[in-house]
Amino acid sequence: MENEILNSLLKRPGLDAQVELLEDMIRDSMDETRALLNYEEEEPLPTGVAPIVKELTLIRFNRDGTEGIQSESQSSGGSTTYSDELPDRIKRILRKYRRLPR
């Protein structure tokens, strides 16, 4: 699954020079997904969660360097707001695969 996600992400403009960073972020996203689904550390994830891992990796990549910032304003009048919430579409897919804690 990791290689498929990496290959998919490398098709996006500007990401082809970020292979090592993306590999690390994919592993982190897979670990986070396992935790959200209550899967064991080395337990393989279902293939249906690949889009979630990919989306979490993109979120992680886009937020890199802005950790801890909730919003910022530019002098030209623009502003940016960051969210720590998971998007609803990710939550819906997660619910399908989530195991109840033991």
C-alpha cells in the first residue's frame, strides 16, 4: 500500500523531489490511521483506507512548517486559517473500518 500511495503522490506537481519526506509522512499517516481504527501496530490496513492515508499524508505535507499556528494574517489583507479537524469525508470512511476498543 505504501508504494502505491507514494507513486500516486509523486504524480502531483512539485512532489517528485520529496520522496524521502513523503515516505516518512506516509508511514506516520499509516500509524495514525492504525491508531484511529484501533489496529495493532504491525497489522496490515484494509486496502479501502488507502485514500485516507493518502489524504492524511497530503494534509501533513501541506501543514509541514506551520505546526502550532491556528491562523495568520498578511499585510496585503489576506489571511489563512488552519484546522486540526479531520475532514468529514475521512471520518465517514474511518467509521466503516473502525474497530471498537478492547
